[in-house]
Amino acid sequence: MGSLQRITARPPYGSIRRTSASKVGLAPGTPVFVGERRRASARIEILAYNRHGYRMVDDASIDDCRELARGEMVAWINVDGIHDIELVQALGDCFGLHPMSLEDVVNSSQRPKYEEFEDYLFVAMKMLAYVDESNSVESEHVSVILGAGFVLSFLEDEGDVFEAIRQRIQLGRGRIRAMGADYLAYCLMDTIVDHYFLAVERISDQVEIVDERILTSPSPHDIVEIHRFKREILSLRKAVWPLREVVGAITRSDSPLLPPPTLVFWRDLHDHSVQVIDMVETCRDVLTSLHDTYLSSLSNRMNEVMKILTIISTIFIPLTFVVGVYGMNFKFMPELEWRFGYLLVWGLMLAIGTSLYLFFRRRQWL
């Protein structure tokens, strides 16, 4: 697996959210942004490289993309902000992308998928990262398009998990600058999957803390945490399960854009996706058992309380009987005339209470 870099958490831009209802009645292939606008304006970043060096362009234009993508360098064109339909459409016209691909690019609710076209390959997936400040998993829609000598990546926001890849390209580390665009696409997807591991591991650590706390002192707050973790695992499961099919289809592809030398890396990525699925399912089973453990802990705690109350009641039942007998208003009760009758009754009650207490201790009920 590649190196890990935590996603930069940023608050969403505005509160406007476009739902799938905005696509009703439109022709297939009409790009309509579905999701929450997270930044004010879209931005294009280009990183072109070869064995001898690299070139980086911030705030690039469509002409810059066209120039570098048609050059001899491998061009990585990253777009932050899929809400800009005009920009996405212009890039689609520049690289000859199918309208159905553009529709999936701007739809943040699109499930992970893989499609082959004549001139490019399209992959949609989810980028997940665990945010320590909120103890939650942040999700972002990512589209990766592999063409001849170029890779397009479309993100919802500026923050991503690709900083380690940028550094490897700029510093010339590893084999990335000696490989083609297909290896770059693999690196992007591999980094995203690496963060799946990190997210599941962080959730598992939090689940273990809750598990230990439930066994000692369960509280109503714990059941809230359990349900929150279940929602996080569910979002992970929705992102990971289709990814196995996506990577599996890539490994079986005979597209000329996927030469044989990189197939071993794609097979390794498929293995990683299967491992993540196993971890997610394991964590999901633990959460299910944790819910049962919480209910069992509450039941055991209630049983302990009821046992103590029952023992106290059992001790005081005979004492209450003795007090009730001598509390009756009969005139002829011989014990009432005894000089030490009061002390004898107290002694009798103490003897009965002590005997019952020792009996319970001997039976290990206390």
C-alpha cells in the first residue's frame, strides 16, 4: 500500500444541496450537478511529467489542458469543484468524453462504477478519510478518467489524499515518473483505498474503547456511539463493496490503455479492496455483538441491583414480623412487663439479621 495522507477537512461552501430530483425529465447524458456545493469556484491543476522532469500549472485553463495533454509528458489534470457544469462540459469537449460520463462526474451520489470507452476508461469511486476533530468519516465523490497519456481527476472540494503522489512526482521517487498514465491512475486509486484501511482502523480503535467502557460502566451515551459507528461502517460498506467489482473489471480488461506491465499492480489493488471488505464486515459484526453486549451489561447490572434489594428485603422480612407482633395493641402480652424485654427483642432481631447475612455470604450470594 502507498503512504497515507489525511484529507484536509473543510467546511462546506454554503448550504445549497442539489438532489436527484433536479434530473427528473431530462434527457440521458445531461450533466446536472447533484450534491452539495463545497467551494466558491472550480479550479484546474495540471501536473505533467516524464523521466527527465515535471511541470506544474495552478489555476490552469482549458487551453493549458489541451496543450499539455497532447504533449510528450504524462498529464495529470485535477479539477476541484464539480459544481461548475460549464467547466466540466468544456473539459469533456476537449478530451472527447461521452455525455454519460460527464453526467456521472457531476453526480456525487453515483455509486462506484467502471466503464470502457473507445478512447478512455472511466472510474467513479468514493474518497473517504477519518477526521480526528469530529471523529467521523468524510466522504467525497471522485471520478478518474484514463486516456492516452493523460489522467483526469474530478473532486468535489480542494482537499484530497493525493499529496504523497504529488511529492513522488516532484521529487522523482519510485517508478511513477518512468511509467505511463495507467500507472498514475493506479496510484490515485491505490491511495484512496489506503485511506479506506486507515478509516476502518480508526473506527475499530474507537469501537474497542466503547467495548471496554460497556463492560465496566455502560451508559446511554454508549448506545448513541454504537449507532453512530454503524452509520459510519455503512457508508464505508457502500463505498467498498462496488469497488471490488470495479477493480476486478479492470484486471480482466483487454483495453490497450492498460498494458500488461501494470496488471500486477491492479491485481494487488483488487486484493487490497477485498481486505478492506473483510475488515469492514468484521467491524460490522463487532458492532452488532457490541449492541448485544450493551443490552446484556444493562441486564446484568439490573440483576445485581435487584439481588442486593432482594437480600435486604429478605433480611428485613423476619425483623418486620417481630416488630409487627410486638406492635399489636393487646393488653395481656407477658413480654411487655419484662424488665429486659426491649433489649431481648433487639437482640433477637440482631441475631436474625446477622444469621441471614452470614447464610447469604456462605452461599456466595453476596
